[in-house]
Amino acid sequence: MTRVHVWGAAGYAASEAIRLIALHPRLELGVLESRSMAGHDLAEASPLLRRIDRRFEPSGSVLAAAREGDIVIAAGGEGEALEIAPHVLLRGARMVDLSADHRFSNAAVYGLTEWNGYAIARAALVANPGCYPTAALLALLPLASLGEPTEIIVDAKSGITGAGRNPKTASLFAEVSGEIRAYGLEGHRHQPEIEGRLRIAGIAAPVTFTPHVVPLARGMLADVYAVFADALDASSVRAAYARAYVRSPFVRLLDALAPSVAAVAGTNDAEICVTVHGRVVRAICAIDNLGKGAAGQAVANINLMCGFAEELGFHDRAIVA
């Protein structure tokens, strides 16, 4: 059994990671550290975790317990994972960073499992992708084999848990009920991540990214449009996606159905539908922002780091159709 400690363990994504680890046949929960909830029962953070009889430990507990062979999920605030990562690695443990701290760092492997699996399996430090980039990149990266788009548009909607658990967002559901709210119009923090990973794949087209929050607890739908200089053959585009995800256990390619947030909620699945309209490729991707967009992908990364099958411990396995 591999011990997994969770640092910053009281947030939404951390709670989902704890749930998945507790059900996993080859992982066991280590220390659950939370500065804000130290001494409180795990059940106080999430009703879904009431069957897990554990308490949150105070600051410093993860580093005190971490040893060689352990894995640490870092789910704290911005900048904090940069501070603890060297200490985790010095103890011989490995780390998956759920925050944005290492997504642009050469010291970490970018943890998009469908595209970086080989490197993830050998990594000591993995930077879990953001939720919006996960959906956008899964929808766009297969196009790299077809040429260079001239323009990319990403129109994405996220459930309110994407804002995290903090007092400033406690009343957000009441504020967005009956509303679809666009935000980050002057530059969202995930746009450089999307653009940077596309450039690495050979796609340098400008990206127009518009995120929205919608009145859902969890889930994400990304409508992505790639405009090319010339018309594309629809069968070639679909074949590129089929090749890209033929061995990806969590990606489901749809023909007749539109991707559904309800279909992927609570799973690590991604549903993708691709259509071609002359020079425009439209790819729609649905994921769970707490699952495939955060904790689910973190556990899939841990599986690869430990040499397990990527889908081990997930009970709702998706198969490419």
C-alpha cells in the first residue's frame, strides 16, 4: 500500500481526493493536514466523508510524517506548494501539486495523463492541470497532427466549486442562481496555461478564452472552436481524435450525442464530440471540474507514478466509443 498525505485537506478538491483514496485498493490515507480545520473531524468539511473516521492535523504534520515511498497531494493556497515541495522531495516522498504553483515549472511534469503518461510515471513532482485547461486541451491537442489553426476560441462554463471553498464564495450559489456569469474577461489565470501547453504541442494560434460560472455544484462544459486557413476533411479530423485517445480509459468520444455534464459528474471521465464545418473544427468537452479537472486527475497521476493501471480505483470507467 502507498500512503498518500493530503496537505491543505479541507477544500473541495482535497475532499474529493480523500474520497477516492479511501476507496482505492492500493492506496491508503496518510496525514490530512489543514491549518483552518486542525482538530476538527473530517466529516465537518464534507458530508460525503462521514464514513471516514479521521481528523484534520495541524500545520507541519505532513512534513513530519512524510517518508520515502509516500506521496503528498498539495492542495493549499497559491504559493504554498512552492515552499513545501523541496522538503517533501528531500524526504524521498513524491508530490502531486493541485495548485497552480508548478504548472509552469521545469522542475515538474505537467500531469495531463492522456498526453504525458510516460513522463508522469517517472516523475517525483507532478503539476496537476487546471480544470479549464484540462477540458480545453483534451478538446484541442489532437488537432496538432492536422496543421496550424489560425485562431482558437474557448467558451467554457464551470460549476461554482471551481471558485474553491472560502468565505468570499459562500453565498455564490444564491448570486448565480438563474444567471450565467462571464468573468476574467481581461485575462483569466488559466489562459497562459492553455496557450503555453498548446505552444509546446506546436499550436501557436491566438486563443480567445471566455470562462463562465453557472449554477451547478460541479461540472464543466468547454465549447472549443479551431479555425483553419482551409477546409478540413471531417473523417480525417475524427480519425485524429480516435488515434489520440484509443488507449485513454477516461475519454469517451461521442458521435450522435452531445457531451453531458450530468454524465460525467462524480467521475474522472471526459466526453468529447467533434464536428467540422468547413474551416472550423468544433470540439465540445464535458468533465467534472472536481474529478477530471482536479482530484480525479490527481489520483490517476498517482496511479501512473506508482506503476498501477491509470484507471485503478475508479469505479466508473469510461471507454472510447
